[in-house]
Amino acid sequence: MDYDKLISEKCKVMKPSGIRKFFDIAAQMDNVISLSVGEPDFQTPWNVRQAAITSLEKGKTKYTANAGIVELREAISKNIEKNTGVKYSGKDEIIVTVGGSEGIDIAIRTLIENGDEVLIVEPCFVCYAPIVSLCGGVPVTLRTTAETQFRLTPEMLREKITDRTKLLILPFPNNPTGAVMERKDLEAIAEVIRDTNILILSDEIYSSLTYGSKHCSIIEIDGMKERTIFVNGFSKAYAMTGWRLGYVAGSQPIIKQMLKIHQYGIMSSPTVSQYAAIEALENCDEDIAKMRDEYDIRRRWLVKALNDIGLTCFEPRGAFYVFPSIKSTGLSSEEFCERLLYEHNVAVVPGNAFGECGEGYIRISYAYSLKHIMTAVERIKEFLADLDKQKTGNG
């Protein structure tokens, strides 16, 4: 059988995730310290786990409504309003999804047809462009830099808008850079978008993890709620990665169409996870605050340590990643990560996994213990010393 003729060309040209590549290699090696995956090292709060156990004991193991348990949708609505001041109807403006990733997927599939252009702020999470391409759309990169604190500017946006532009993807707080968009930044973007027919997909999965200032959502800006699909979830803030639960909120006409794709592809999100999520939303603000404080300690230590050893590091203000420059080494991002892994047993992710403009950088996750991070940085320091010896011929 000729499988090559059967497999979609769009699928064949899709690159595997650069994040998972180094994680998978590290998993097969001994004595490796991995800082490659954005997964909290904290346990899911006990009361959340207990809520899940209780739901099982009560036999709540059936399918739920396609859009999710009504009580959970109402709890999500209240949580969004508490954090942003914006009200969504739990009845017909919210869908509970299998992680934020499903929300992103069904949003793009609902909107994008052949030839539609999608503006994607890069560096960014790895899934946006592949999904756009699978839908026949055209990913258009908005390249941010450390000089602009990896924020999107109105000038960048205006330059890329055409009559085929349908969607802007805003991934803030940002993975991999840790950049945030403040209210004044979002107001400037809204001013560009307001008189167009362009929608916004705002991926705010790290909105609870900001340092020094409260997160501002694009939906808080005048006129932006009705043109925004808001994506969030439970994986990062509540340390619930394996529970696979997220949600989307948006205007009813769009959510109604997204729900059809969700119905056919998923049916409904995991029932036990939904009951656990209700507890998380209603009683875990203190848990989030404690985890955020710990991340902040790691963040500040790691940024200083990397700058001290010669890797210039932008100070992230959200999420749990740093994005230091490795340009001074003369190595590409891929070369740096491969050699660091094989020669000094530390796994990090090459910056170009998050878009071409990430070349010359690496992503390091600080969703690990401080002891773990300190040991990794000591190994990185040794690696840099070895590189210097090789350059001077003293190795």
C-alpha cells in the first residue's frame, strides 16, 4: 500500500513540535535536568482532587451537555467577570473544551477558509500556524523583538493587514517570552482593529500568572468583546495539565458554530475534570497566589543568574518562561540545545521552535523547583566555559 499517496500533503509538510523533540530525547537519557516543558511542578490542589473523587463516588460518570456542565459554565462566567469586568452568558457564549488547545483549534476551524490570512504574533506557542495551514489559511507572522519587549505594536499590525485578513491571534502573557501587553498597548491595537472586519483570538491561558501588575484582557477594551474569541483554561494556573480542561467565550453567533465542531470531534469534555474545575474556580484563589509567588522567586533568580553568566535575558512579566539570547555563543538555537543536552545533560527548547524570529534564543521553563533550576544553570555555565575554551583553542 502506498501510504505516501494517501496522507494529506498539508499534514506531511507539518513539522513536529520542537518542544516535544527535546523532551522526548531527554526522557531516554540518564541524569538529565529538563527545563523544556511548561508543566507546573505543583500538585493539583487537594480540594480540587477531592471534588473529582467525590464526583466519581456519586457515579457522575456520564456524558455532560456538549458545551459543558451548566454549573461550570456559570462559574466560568463569574470568574471572567470577576477578573475583567466583562459578562458572558454561561448558557450560549461559553464552551468547555479539552484544554485551551481544543478551544484554539475549533476557533480557527470555525473561521478560516482557503486563502484567509491569519496574523500571528511571534515568537508564540507552536500550534497556531499549523492549524491555520490545515484549514487552508495563510499564516502571516508579526515578528516581535526584545527591543519592543516582545509586544505587538500598532505599526507592525497596520503593515500586515490586507483585504484578506480575517483573524489576529494575540498570545499574551506570552509563551515563550513571558511578555505581556498592558492596557495602553491593547488600546493601541484596538484602535487599529476597531474599524475593520477582523476578529481576535486571545489566548490568555497564563492570565493568572503575571508579576508586578494585573493582567489586562483585550475584551476589557471598548468594542473588543464582540470581536474577540477568549481562550483560557485550568492547566497552568491550577496545575491541572493532565485534567485536559479549558474553555472559550465569545459572541453567540460564533460560539454556536464552534459548538458544532466540538460536538462532532469531542462530544463533551471529561466529566470528572469538569466537576473538579468548579471547585477550582470557586475556592482556589489562594492556591494560585501561592504558586504565583513561588514562580516569581524562581523568575527573579533565573533572570539574574542567566545575565550573570553572559546570556542576555529579557525580564518576563508573565507565564513561567525566560527567553535568553544565545547569539553571543555563535551557535544556532538548535545547535546550542543539542550540544547542551548531549554534553551537559540539560534540556531546553530552541527559540526557533516558536517561529523563525525566535532564532538566536532558547526557552527555559521555571515551572520546576529552584534547586532543579540552580543545578541546570550551573551546568549551562560550565557549557559556556567549554565553548569559550574551544574558541580560544585552550580546550
